[in-house]
Amino acid sequence: MTTNSEGPTPRSLRVAHLTTVDMSLALLLGTELSVDVEAGHEVVGISAPGPYVERVAALGVTHVPVRTLTRSWAPASDLAAFRDLFTTIRSLDLDVLHTHNPKTGVMGRIAGRLAGVPVVVNTCHGLWARPEDSLAKRAFVYGLEGIAARFSDYELFQNAADEATLRPALRRGRHRVVGNGVDLVRFTPDPAGGRRVRAELGVADDELLVGTIGRRVREKGLEEFAEATSALADRATFVWVGPEDGTDAAAGTARTTGIRFVDERTDMPAVYSALDVFVLASYREGFSRAAMEAAACGVPTVLTDIRGCREVGDDGIHLRLVPPGDGRALASVVAELLEDPALRERLGAAARERALAHFDQRAVAAVSLQTYREVAQRKGLEAAARDDRVTVLHVLPADLDRGAQVYAGRLRDALATDPEQRHLAVTLFEGPPAALRADLGLGVPSGGLRRSGFDTRAVRALRRAVREERADVVVAHGGEPLKYCVAAAGRARVVYYKVGLSSAELARPSRRRLYRFLSGRSARVVAVSGSIAEQVHEVLGVPRSKVSVIPNGRDPGTYHPPTDGDVRAEPPLVLFVGQLEPGKQPGLFLDVIADLRSRGVDLEAAMVGDGPLRAGLAQRARTLGVELLGVRTDVPDLLRTASVLLLTSAAATEGMPGVLIEAGLSGLPVVSSDAAGVRDVVIDGETGFVCPSGRPEDLAHRVVELLEDAGRRTAMGDRARARCSAHLTVEATATQWRRLVADLTEKAVPAAGQGPIL
């Protein structure tokens, strides 16, 4: 380990990525190879040689050829390829071997372990057997993958369905779902490039162009694409961009009349931008890269309803899904898009928003680097890798699509490349992957012991994780994990991150005594807002010197004001976003709308969210013309459409309402009840209105003030955006967490970013 003014630098590793062909290294893994090089590691790419070797070398990667590697399976030649691969790997003196693709994933894991590589990691880019395949094929594929997994130290999966399929064969705690991504700097809408590509293809401006990108093989949906081409030849031009593939002899006999075939191009953002509709009719995908690239370029997409495509987005919101192998259904949905420009525009915009929020390849690559370090450290391989950074475990009960998990995951991602600190997300209890994407899922069954209030199995599992990860700090995100953190932390410092104002709960003497004790055992209590900080001091008796305030944060790339393609709704839209449960007081929102209707105010109103009160609200909402939208994934778009956000939560039920930050970053003024944490976000009269009375007529009066004065709405929205951008982004709060951890562990952190906003 060496140190300099920038902080300690982990020892350089010799890392090899193994694929079948060089095209996969250049196109599939280009960003991951670049991230490894930028991290200071010596990077090797192993594959059969081909036309992409120069592009691999241009990344700063040494290419090592294994000429006997092929995509197709043939026992005799594969035996020779395995021998050559084993000899090559053993000669390279690697620290890490990272295998990819079905064939090299199996061969490489076994060869790497036999060759004595200290760290062997595999990424499953898609199982090569589909659920509808024969039992014999599925048993062979899943069995072979299960055997190969026993030779690796860690398994990374691009989609949760593949992980679930192989889970019985995987070692507990040695696998995770990482998703997939693309280069979001490169893949962005390119209208000028799109016009140039259309001109080169001879496609007029008023013609519609439908295209697919990929190798010319049947499993990419060649026959179904041809069927759609034949059915819609009079409505659009159909183009297939990608090389021929000699491994699929049947592809050459498929009926492809009407399709214009174009060899592979290097200006892919321009190619995507030339398309009116992108189609991928594939039978099998791990996590479709081409679909993510199209989404990042803002192109409406039609994909097959298979694992690896479903993860790209939701049907009808970000894209359209059709059954695999059904050319008629594909043609029908493509025709729907060709006939509806507004639908194409809406799907394209939603797809790009999702790509920016979820498909960053650099974040996926950072997880791979983190995995190498974790495995090396667990195995005690000081010669292979030594990570002397401060380790912080962020502990949550389970992975859910809720605000706490979203924030913890984004906080972890924002600190992923920190030179001084290593932040990992941990879940205690079993459950499917969700917003958090936990680094360590302890998988304790959630049953009677948990419901009783304390599960000793969770204590043992967390204590083992603290020991194996050599944790310095353990952060309990909420009251439930605090019990386990205090019991399991050992020498690690415990931080209690208190995000909710549970006054009713703490009114019970037994609960108050418990949390006073647990808070007293914590090295620091971090409150999400000033109101929470006061409760921690007054009710739990924590000295003010041990209380810090670090607010919630959101991503300004996801939540931003309207752009050129966005407009505020007319008549103006008053929006509610939150769970339909008593603490959020959704009935008060309807009271306000009723008051506004009685005044003759011209407006639209909608409520986003679900919960136990929905059924009881439905009839009155219909009467008042309020649309109940349910759970939505396009909240950022709705905030850009609305004119006012109305929050009606009861005083003692919030900590810091995240939706207020989302609205502020979106340039949307708010009218709010005086719930806990609201004033940490909203400056009354400057970025919105806070109504202490909570009466519907007072809230309605403030809404009217904003609806009647567009200039005031815009000015308040601009000030809200400026305030939230300065103090309430994930990056800003990540800086405060870095400082807190540095203070607890007595390791200085250079000053940067914003401090607390009390």
C-alpha cells in the first residue's frame, strides 16, 4: 500500500477478462475494461483473435489470443481449446480472472481455478437455456453452470431471473445481481447524426425507419423481424445493422425478403438516432445492451417479453413487449407505434429517463472492482490485493422499493470510488432484489422470531459479516436494524440513522426505554432533519454533541425542470405523491380539491400512490374529478408536468419527505402541511408555502395564490431547484457521510461540498 496526497492507493492487480471472441471485449466490455485501466490495474483481454483486437488495445488493454476458442460447441475441438486456455491462463500470473459468455464462462472458471488464479469471478450475461426449452436441455445447461459456479469465488448476474434459477447451486453470500449498463456519455440522442445516417441509407425525412442491431442469427429474431417487414413494407423501411454470424447456418436460409442489411458501423448513437422504432425480437438475452443503448438515445423500443429484455423497462411506460417467436404480434405492435407519433415520443422520452437513472455501465464496472477486493480480502490474499480503506456497512432490514432503500443504494454508489472509505449495503432478512441492490444479503428467513422483535440468527449473521468485512463503522438505517447492529458490532462504531418521527411508538414507555438504551450505545445518531434531531435529544436523551443532521438526497439527473420537450399541464395539475395511509392524510388532499372546486378554480388533480385507504377514497375522488394513478414509475415526468405539489401529511409522521426534494429539483413549488422535516426543505414564501394550521381552506388559499400567478410559480420553482441542488442531492449528502465517518475513525477527509443545513 502506498500513500500520497490523494490518499492510499491499493496495490495494482493483474486482471484478465475472458470472452470467446474479441468483439465481446471491445463492444460488450469496453467500458468495464476502461474502468479497470483507470483504477490503475494491468488489464489483459483473452479471446480468439479477430478484427477488434486494435480497438481492445486502444483501451490500454493487452490482448492475448487463444486461437482455438470458438462460439460453437464441439467436444473434440473444445478439449483442445480448454488445454490452450489453461496453458495461457497459467502463463499470465494473474491476480484476477473475470469470465464472460456462456462457453468461456464454463471453461474459464474451471481452467482458472486449476491454474491457481487467486480470484475467479464470473458474470452471467444470460443463461443459454430458455424456460420453454426441453427439460433435458435445461437440466444440462443449469447443471453445467452449477458445476462451473463451484470453481469460482463469486457469481455476478445481469438479471434476477437467472440468479433465481441457479440459486440452489450457488454458495450463500457469493453472488449478487449487478444489472447492466452502457456508456451514457457516448449513447445520447444525436439528431444531426441520425439525419446523416438516413441520408446514407437513402431514407427520406418523411419515411419511417424501423431497425434492429445485432448479429445476424436466428436467436436474435431474424425470422420474426422478416415477418414484420413483410407485413409493414408499405408503411416503413426495415433495416438490420450488424455482421453475419457463421455459427448459425440456418440464418442463411431464413426468409429475409425486404430487410435492408447493413454491416456493422462504429457511429452507433447516430444509427440509433436515425430510427423511428427500435426492435429486438430476440429469444434469449442476459440484459440486452442494444436495447439499453437505444433507450439512452431516446428511441422507442419493441422488445420480446423475455428475461433480459423485461429488465430494460415496463411495458407501456418505457417500451412495448411482445411474445417471443410471434412475428404477427411483433408486426401489430410496431404498426401501433408507426401510426402514433405521440406514443413514440412518450416512450422514447421515458426510456431515456430510465437509462440515465439505471443503466450506467461505469457503476456496474465499479461493482466488479469492489468484488475483486472483497474476495481477495476474504481469502486473506494480501499479495493479491490489500484494501486499507475504512469499511462502512449500511444495514437495512430487507431490500424493498422504498425511499430508505433507494437512498442507501444511491449513497453507496456515490461513494463507490472513494479512496479512503468503502461503503457496502447489507440486508438482514431474505427477499428478492429491489431498489437497494445489496452488496451483502444475509438472507435470514423472516418469520416468527423477527415478528417477536429480535431474531438471534440475524445477530449471528451480521456479526459474521462485520468480522469478515473488517467493518469499522456500522450504520443502522432505522430502528429495526439498530437492535441487531448494537448486538453484533463488536469493536465497530455504531451509527443510528433516524429517518422517521415515530412519536406514537416512542410514547410507549417500554419502547422509549429500549431506544434510549440503543441510542446511548451508538457512537453517533444521525437525524434526517432538524425535527428528528430535536426528538432524538428531547425524547431519547442523546446529547446534542452526539447528534448530526444529514438530510435525504435525490439525483438531479433524474429530477430536473422541464426541458424543451416538456410542458406543464393545462389546465394546471395539482399533484399528490405518497402512500395512501393515515399519516399522509390523503383525505385532506381531497378536502383541498373540494374547496378549490367550490371556488371555481380550473385545475386537474391526481394522486400517485397506493395503500389501505385507496378503496375508501375512490368514490369521492371520482366525484371531485381526481385521478387515482396508483403506483407509478414515471414520477419524475409527472413532477415536470404538474404546476403545484400538495403535501398533506400529519405533523408527527414524516422525517424529511423525499417527494419535496424531488419536487424542488424539478423546479416545482409546493404547498405543504407543517409536517416534520418539511421546513428543512421548503422555505416558506420563497420556495413554496408551509401552512401551520393544516386546514383545507388555508392550504387551498395558498394553492390559488400559485395557480393565479405563473411568474411567482416559476420564481419559487427556480429557487427551490437552486436550494435542493446545493444541499439535497445524493452527492452533497454523500460528502457529509464521508466527513462523519472520517470523524468517527479519526481519518481526515479534504473539505468539499456542502455541510449540514440546520
